[in-house]
Amino acid sequence: DTAVSQTPKYLVTQMGNDKSIKCEQNLGHDTMYWYKQDSKKFLKIMFSYNNKELIINETVPNRFSPKSPDKAHLNLHINSLELGDSAVYFCASSPNRGNEQYFGPGTRLTVT
Amino acid sequence: DQQVKQNSPSLSVQEGRISILNCDYTNSMFDYFLWYKKYPAEGPTFLISISSIKDKNEDGRFTVFLNKSAKHLSLHIVPSQPGDSAVYFCATYGGSQGNLIFGKGTKLSVKP
């Protein structure tokens, strides 16, 4: 069984569209994260979510919004997609903040 | 500014020899370091970690060394195997989110 899963694995869409990426973890972890790996290959935190507390990286545009329907899911919604949003997005989870993190396989988003 | 630096983008090693991957950090307050391994089209997977109270941690073929005065750590893989070919990320915990701060990664190629 996959511990942290993401769908879709690939997403190609046009500028201006709104899209969502889903993430689910079956590890019973309390904290989930979204990371972005840009064209320069840096992995950078976007959000973390723990017990309904959302902490947002201030550099993330407000077009990006995480939604957590329950502890096992943290979905990423992106409005008005821009070319610069093209990247690989990784979801991760950990038992709590500061613990080892488990990553999903990534979603490659391409905005044309 | 990069808080975690991996200055070698790539490393090529012969099978059976030692691979040494290096990582430097800027903040002496960082006290826990991790190495993640990443294959293409997959998410990073945890490999080994070290706390700042230690200067060495070993797990099978993998050993991490920490030099706090130099703000430097290294990952040794011995003997190297072709299956070790991957991108290796150095990371530490930083910020209020408990998120990981990653280096840019070093691509290791182990040749048979």
C-alpha cells in the first residue's frame, strides 16, 4: 500500500485555468505538507497543516490554497494558473512537526 | 539565500568504491540533519539522519558525519552499488512550520 499518494501524477493545463491536486496519507500522521520543486530543482515548503492549523509560507501567492477535509487528506487548489506555476509538487506527511517526513511521488504540473 | 548548500551537482563513482556527498549549512542553530534519496519520477525517501549531539551515525553501507564547527556534513556510501544511483538531498529542519529545508541535491551515478 502506498503511504502517501498524489493524483494526478501529470497535469497539463492552460494559463488562467483552476486546478486541484489531491494528496492522501494512510500513515495516521498529524501533519501534512506541500512542497514545490522548481526548474532549478530546489524543494521549497509551501504549506504545512497540523490539527486544523495552517501555516503558509508568505512567499506563496494567494492563488494557491490548501484544503484539508480530514486528517488524511491535504489537497492543493490553484486558481488562475500562470506559466511560472509549472513545477513538480510534492505532498508529505509526518507524525508531527519536526519528525521525519514521508513524501508522495509528486505531481508534474505543466502550464501552457 | 541558500541555508543548505550542496555544491557538487553531480558525482560519478565506480561500483565498489566509496561515494562521498557533501553538504554545508549556514545556521549554527540547526541541530538535526537528514539525507533523502530520490529516484526519477518518485518522491524523496528518507535515508539517514544525525543529531547535532553526535558526530557520526552509521546504518549499513551509509554513514553520515557531522562537523559542527565547520557547519559541514557528509554522507559516505561504501561500497557503492549501481542501485545507489539517484539524487541525494541534504536537509534540516527550519522555520516555524517544522518543514524541511533542502539543499539542491547531488546526482550520484555509480558505474558497474
